[in-house]
Amino acid sequence: MSKHCVQRTEEALQAIAAAGDEGDRIFVKVYTASARAEAAAADARAAAGVSLGPIDGRIVSIKDLFDVAGEPTTAGSKVLRAAPPAQQDAVIVQRLRCAGAVIIGKTNMTEFAFSGIGINPHYGTPGNAKDASRIPGGSSSGAGVAVARGMCEIAIGSDTGGSVRIPSALNGVTGFKPTQVRVTREGAFPLSYSLDTVGPLANNVIDCAKADAVLAGQKWEPLTKRKIDGLRIGIPRGLLFTNADEQVLGAFELAVQRLTSMGVKAVDIHLDHLLGAPFKLQENGTLIACEAAQIHQELFASGQDNQLDDLVKSRISRGQTILASHYIYMQQARSKLQTQLDAAIADFDVLILPTVPVVAPTIKSLDKADDFNHTNMLILRNPSVFNFYDLPAASIPLPRSGMELPVGLMVVGKRGCDRELLALTETINDSL
């Protein structure tokens, strides 16, 4: 980095402060004093030729569902403001600190991480980085906006149905959702035990890869260079391309043309029987709703649920009505379907498709519950499929003019092959 860490940290703090009330909606907490101290320590290490790892001296934000010792973890909810303070940092926060990251603050989120829109009635809704009248995407809403607006260099979010990739796509940054077992969730407030993952948002694939290595507790090794010529890419046309904005489809097709002109073997594949299966399987109740109902049963029993966002409360309440037999059936069916999709995509290096089928709608257009719920389901549709199948997936911004709203390209890899996916995503990104 050309600038010293202290200077970059001051610029990030200044960007948050200059945003005024909007800064308060993006960050629920800013660690001004400790960030300055961590930045000074990083510069001192750099001057002495000492490095703690690939993100030493990088400015990092964390989503408001990761424990920080000595303060309550509010997870975007006012009902948790009086929760007991965390006894210790979440494991991923410990790893970030040990790696020399400058933790600048906690970013805002959808209450309990339960929507892809990013609206929060308790702490305010961050406006989209490109147009503040539009949604930021959720549930890691503040994370996507913070990176895009230069308030941090790397943001750590969670992704249960797209909560890293959606804000990345809608704000024009890069995001990565790993295979679930790759990164520990110890000390992270849960939404769904089966589907929660922890991943980074940043301005490029390499920063995401470096942050991912730290989060996973792995030694950083540069990504293996991959050639674009000869890559086999599957395009799962059909269901996940329906109800899409023209500007999204147009940007996607231009990207495909560009890649094929460079020697990529792009093949249309028909996977609707598998990619539509998670929705059919969960028509009478979702895994997320089941598990969220169990996570929050004490809250509901105490009568404090009347303080929740009505839209979040209704989704948790739905989970309370789902039979245990249906939950078990979903888990068994999921395991079988994962094996089937693995076989169906075995001959491809990656799949590509739009991360989100629409550009960011206005916040005002979602005032009515029906409009909110319809848009929420549409925005979650594409990314959530790959949480169900537990495949690593990244979102990279497609080329756009400065006046156009961002569009994300989702690149999907094979379970457990996270670094390979990141290397392939970097190759694709460099070719666009």
C-alpha cells in the first residue's frame, strides 16, 4: 500500500464522520481510539520489516453479529441492547486482531440477519453506496456500503442466503461466501445452524482471498494463476434468469461474450430440476425459519418479541409452526440433492449467473409488506440456492458506466474447493 496505515485509517474515519447521520446508519459502533492505536502499531511493524500476515495494517469492519469482548452483541436488534456483554471476542475477531487488522467498527445489518433487503427500523437503513434512496442489500447492509464508500478496505459479513453476495452485487464490490465448514462461527450470533457462513467483502478478489485465509486460520499462499483460455463454464439458464431486469441480463450477456471471445467454453446447462428443488422442498417451511424459531424461542417466551421488526417477527413465527418431521425430511432430502448437483456440475470449472436478478430498488418502493416480501424472495433467490447446496460462491461487479447501478456476477465452485474458486474468479474478473 502506498499510504501509511495511520493515514488510511484517518481517511476512513473521516469518511464515516463526513457522512453524518448516514455514517451512523452504516456503522452502529466506531472504534476510533483503538483503530488509531492499531494503525500506529501496524506502521511501526512495517517500518521494522515485520508482518503479521496478508492483512496486516488493512482497515477492517465487522458485522454487528460478531462478539467483541466487553460489549453486547446486538445483531441489528434493539431487544439485545441490554444483553450481557460478550466475555471474549468471536474467534474470527481474534484471528483478525492476531493478523494485524485495524478493526474500525461494527457495521449495521438486518435484524437477526433475516432478510436480503437491508432495511432496519431500529438502527436506520444505510442507503445504497451509488444512490442513497435505494436499498443497500442485506443482511450485511452496512458492510457493502462501507467498502464501496471507502469507510473500510475489507468488511466481514455473514451469508446464510446471500447476505455477503447481495450487498456486494448491489453496491458494486466483491464478496465471497465459503463452504460452510471453512470458517468457524464461534462467537457469531446465529440465524441458521445449517446454512450460516462467514465471509469477506472487499474491492477485489485478492483482498477477499487474503481475508478468507485469515478467517479460516490458514497460512496465506498466493492464488494459483489460471488461464482464461479453455475454462469450462456452465450457465444454468432457466429459473434463476427469470424476472430479471434488462440491465442485469444485458450486463451478463456482455460478460459472456467477452469471456467466450477469450477462449472460454461457455455451455448452457439445464439444471432447473435441481436448482428449483430447494424452493419446492421448503414450500411448507424453510430450514432457516425452523432454526431461527429454535434460536429465538426464549425471546418469544419472554414476551419481548413485540419489540422486533414485524417483518422479521413474522418469518420467525412461521418457523414455530413447522413440524419436526418436516425439518428432518428437509435435511435428508438436502443431503441427497447435494450429491446430485455435485455430479451434474462435475465437468465444469465453475458456474456463472447473475448474483441478483434486479438492480437495487428504492427503499420507498418496499414500504408495503407484500412488496417487501416479494422483492426479498426475488433478491435472495439466486444466492440462496448455493447456500442450500453448500457450494462456495463469489460475486464480482460487472463493468458498468459511472451512471449505471451496479450488477453482480456470481461465480460458483465446488464444495471444499474454495481457493480454487477464488483463483478462477480472479481470472474471470481480470478478463472482464
